[in-house]
Amino acid sequence: MKRYFSVSILAMALALAAPAAWAQLDSSTDTEALSAVLGAGRVAAQIRSLHHVPSVGVIRIDYAFASPFSRQGEQATRLQIFADQNQGAINQLRRALRANPVTRRALAQQGIAVQRIEGVSIGSSGSLRVFVE
């Protein structure tokens, strides 16, 4: 009995310490990623007023998906071009994420470095979906 209890405690501790599972960009998140990158300045203002972040989802935008209409890698390249052009707003977003203790803590608990964030979308409950390079 003690052995099973010890194993279950260890499994729970490892699960709590594990960083967020990161998804890769796909056709369903491509438009949302583009909107989040281009709207980084607008979202920065909303980040400042968040008081609760129940969950954080992470999408990597540096890996592209293959679609029948484009060559592999075009989506990631296109998003990076837009991110480079919108760097001032992205820096504003990153400052807002660092300044809000709630978002700073939620991102740290998931092992997400703020300097990698290119865009954020906020769900109705305050959940964050961050797009990282």
C-alpha cells in the first residue's frame, strides 16, 4: 500500500512541475496567430486589467504546417515578417505581461519566457493563448 501511495505522490508532483505542452501552428490557429501578432499593442492594454488567468495554452509559430496552397515553412516565415514589422507593439505586450503579477506568475508556472512571446489572445474567462517563437 505504501509503495502505491509513494508512486502516486511522485506522479502528481511530476505532473505539477511539468511545463505547458506546446502545440505547433496548424491551419486552425494560423489566423488566430496572425491576429495576435498584429494586435499585440491592443492586447497589452487588456493584459493590464487581468486579475485571474485560469489556464495558459502555448502555440509555437516558428514551425509551420503544410497546406495544399503553400510550401512548407511559408506560414512561419510570413508570421515572422509581420512580427518583425510590429516589434514595437510586441515589446509593449511583453512589458504588460511582465508588469502584471498574475500573468507573470501564470507564465512562469508554465515555463514560458516572456521574451519569446510574439502575440497573445485572451479568452472570455481570462485564459491566455500565447504564440511563441
